[in-house]
Amino acid sequence: MRILTAVPILLFGLMFAGGGVFVLATTAFPMWQDWQAMRGWQPALAQLESVRGGGNETKARYRYEFDGATYQGERVYVSTFNDNIGTYHEGLLAELRRHQRTGTPVTVWVNPQARDEVVIDRDMRWGLFAFMTAFCSVFVLIGLVVTYAGLRASNKRVDSGRPSLRALRREWKEKSADPQFQLSFIEYARQRAVESRQPASTSGPPPDWHLRKGWETSKIRSGARRGLIATWAFAILWNGVSWPMLLVLPEELAKDNYPALFVLLFPLVGLFLLAQAVRKTWEYRRFGVVSFEMDPYPGAIGGHVGGYVQVPRLEYGTAVAQPSALSVRLECVYSYVSGSGKNRSRRESIKWAEEGAPRIEGSMRGVRLAFRFDVPENLPQADVEQSGAYHFWRLGVQAEIPGVDLDRQFDIPVFKTGETSSAVRHDVSAQVAERKAQTSEATRQSIAQGDFDLPGLSRAMRISTSGGEIRMAFPMFRNRLLTLFAALFAGGFGFASFQMAGMALEGGVMAIFVGLLSVPFVLVAIAASLATIYLPFNNLRVRIARNDITVVRRLLFVPILHRRRRVSDVLHLSIKRSGSTGQGVDKIRHFKVLAHDRRGGKVTLAEDIDGEDVAGHFRDYLARYMNVESRA
């Protein structure tokens, strides 16, 4: 049984169903019971002593006589909870205040079996009763459906192509051994979920793929013209709506309504959009129509994606037409819709990417860029329909040029054909691999010589070697970007929790539901708040001597973790991925170095190292110093 997967679903479903049953049992059900009992109560006259209330409740205190005895009562209506449904309380409150003001008695209903039980209005509010019953029933129904789905998931056999969480993580770890595999576990799980919902496809392009607009021939045009039209249309629409707002601004300021100045932001955004439209127009007029002649056509997974990009109006041999100024980037992109309702938005996750410099050739119409990429076999094909959640392949050509930069993108067909380029010999992938190998070797030599002033190390670590010891310090405020994200989460969810708590404390029919729904928001707010405190203020100090290792982690200046190990007890060192930032060619994976002892324990020797090669070489350096084994 897939218990680990089903438990959160079951808890969520039971919370909804249990919340609905609880509210139903404390609102609509006792309301029905009391109304049935009150139908047999006897009338009496009462004198009002006090009346108060608001839009969601009415309270009163009164004296009444029954069978020659005097009693006091406070109950006003059948329901025992606050609500703001309709205008019932406004009308009842006005009526009772009129009786109190004029001194006229009001009719009350007394339980002849228990004469201290009394109520002013014994009529059933059928609208409130129906609303509460229906509302609670919806929650119960949702909870039962979710619970049923959780039970089915827990008993479902893993035979549909979608593995269990444990198997999925094992798959991800195996694939992570490939240096070209760059997906995080969450990204890989999302991709596998999409693959499990789609029918298996055979290798090769689907039928009629070349009928897609723009893919009819091997010459692919960029989407610059469509993007230019869309940018101008949006800029004109935005400015057409925002600038008339300024007409009412003087009138609002005359009323001392200074928050109305906020509307100035809309025309400012409009000016920015116009500037972007002008820039795109200048870029389009500067370079004209840029086309990509594919070789092979279509691009091949397990083979090559390449060809020639023709850039008109760029002179061959000038400073801007040099390999250092031009770059080509190939990306496999997963596009999906996130959110729901009005908050739906399309997002992208880059599954694979490479970037390098093309070979520049002169031509009658400017310059021609020649290149090819070696594409791994384990990547998805381009989706022909490109709707819903889908994969597509994008080629980008960029150049930093004085005045206006070249930036064109092509949506290209790439399928599992294994074909290779027939004419292009300039291998960008080999160029990338060679550059990576050179950088890795330079990093290894620098670390071996004791030079730790490297981008991947010096960002978060301060290291010194003296007296036969290695001392490392990972100071506070080294994770500023993560701290910012945590603070945004804490602020957003904290504000939402505060608002929901305020609504719950006001009482009324929705109080219990709002209270239940606020629980996840409160938990996320607490977790994000703790992260906002921990991330910037935690600091780590490590001392490695010839005989022992000392690790101290502090929060501000307060030690929260202290570990000491003898070097002779350490079996080996390893690196472990701890996260990543960015995506595509800009993706940086972060690692930590761990020491494994003979008792199966682990202790962190270094963290927040940027890049697998840097982390691996630094692990090897520490392993040589400690005379222990270094493992992947």
C-alpha cells in the first residue's frame, strides 16, 4: 500500500468532512431540535431591560411573569450562533428597541416544563437553516470524496506507469548520476506525472507534424514579428485605459484624497510598455527578418539540432560579428498552467539547455551563423498542438550590440529520429564540454594549491589554513536570496492568516470554517517565519585538525549544534545536493560536503558550495588532508 502518498490526502479529506460534521452538529442540528421543542411553549409578556447588538447578533435582557412568578431571560431567537445572513438582526433589533423606548411589553415564549427557559422569537429561520445545512453538506461531501480518493490511492497497484514516491526518488537519484541531467526532484516528479497521463509514443515525429504553421519547411522564422505586434497592442490598450484616470485626479486631490496618487503608477507602467515596444521596433528594423535553416530537419533527439541562422544587416568582420559577441542557446522547455480561476498563469520549466558561440560566416545578406548541438536521448519530443501542458524546443540567438541588442527566438520541431547534420561541423556541445573540462581542471588546480578564492567557494565560505589546521566559516547573511523568498512567503501567508483570524474572531456562521481553513496558512506562515529567522542568522564554523573535527552551528551567537569527531573515525567524504537556483544554462546547483563515520553518522563539513565540480574538488582536497576516502 502506498501509505506515505495517501496519508496527506486522507488527513485533508477527514479535516474537511470532520469540520463539516462538527459545524452541522453545533449549528443546524440543534437549531432544528430547539425549534421543534419551542412549538409547544406558552406565551407570556416581558418587559425589556436592555437591548444591544449589531449586524450579526441581537442580545436582550428582560423580565417576565409566568403562573404568578417572576423570571429573567436573555435568549432572543432559536439559533445559538451569530450570523449575518439577510437583514434579520437589523429588523429584530429595531423592533426590540422600539418596545424598550416606548415601554410596551414584548411577547415571549416559555417552556412550561422548565419555566426559566424562554425565547422572544421562536420562529424557524428557514433560509439560515437551509444555508447552513447545504454549506456543511458541501464540506462533508468534499471531505468524503477526497478521503475515498486517498483510500483508492493507498490500495492502488503501481502498474499504470506512475511509480511510487520511493521508486520515483530512486529513479531520480539514478538519473542524477548523469552530468547532463539537471532536473530537481520536484521537476522530475512533475514530468513523470505528465508522462504517465499521456499515451506512450513511438520514436520519430508524429504524422502531419510539418503541417503546423511555421514548420512547413526547413526554414524557420522567429516569432519577432508576432511579439512586436503583441507588445504594441498591449501597450496601446494599457495606455488607453490608464491615462484617462488622470482626468479625475485633480478632483480627488481637492477632496484631500491623497491615496488617489496611486493611479500615477498606471501611466508610468504604460510609459515603460511603450518604451519596450519602441525598443522591439528598433531591433526589428535594425536586423529585419532572421531565419533558421535547420540541418537536420526536423531536429533530432539522440542526434543533432543545428543549421544556419541568417542575420541580415550585420556586417561580417566587424567587432559585433565576433564569436565573443554572439551566442546560440538551445532549450527543451516544459510549459504548463499554474493556479486556478483568475489566478491562472502559464509558466515554464527548462528541462535541458546548452549555450555556446556559433561559427560566423559572411554572406550576401549579412552574416550566417553555423552550429549544431548534440542532444541527449532521454529528452521529450516537441508537442505539435502545444496546448495545455506540453514540451517544446526553443532556439535563441543573442548578441550584445551597441545601440540595440539582437535577441531572436525560434519555436522548432525536434523529434526522436537520431539524425545527424549533413553539412554543419561546428559542434557547440563539444565546445561546451571542452570549456567545462578546462574550467573544472583550473578549479582543481587552484584548490589543490590552496587558492580558494573561487566563485563557487568564496560566496559563502571563508577558509584559512594555519598550524596544520583547516578552519572554515560560513557566515550569517550568506543566503540573501532564499531569505528574501522566505520573507515574502512569511509576509504573504502571515497577512492572510491575520485576516482570516480576524474574520474567525468576529463570530458568525463562517467563523468555524474560516478558522479551519486558516490552519494551513498559519502553518506555512510559521514555517516561513522560522526560515526567515534561521536562513540569515545561522552560521557554521568547522575546524579540521590532524586528529579531530569540530563543527559548531550558531543562530546569531547562540550555539544550536555542536559535533566533534575523531578523524580516525571518519570512513569517507561525500557531496550531497542541497538545492538549486535559476534554470537552464543559468541553473546553479548547490552542494554540501559530508563526513561519514563508522557508526553510520554524518556531519556537515561545508555547505552552500556552487557547482558539482567545485564541490567535488573541494571534497577531494579535504579527503586528502584527512587521509580518508572520497566518494561520489
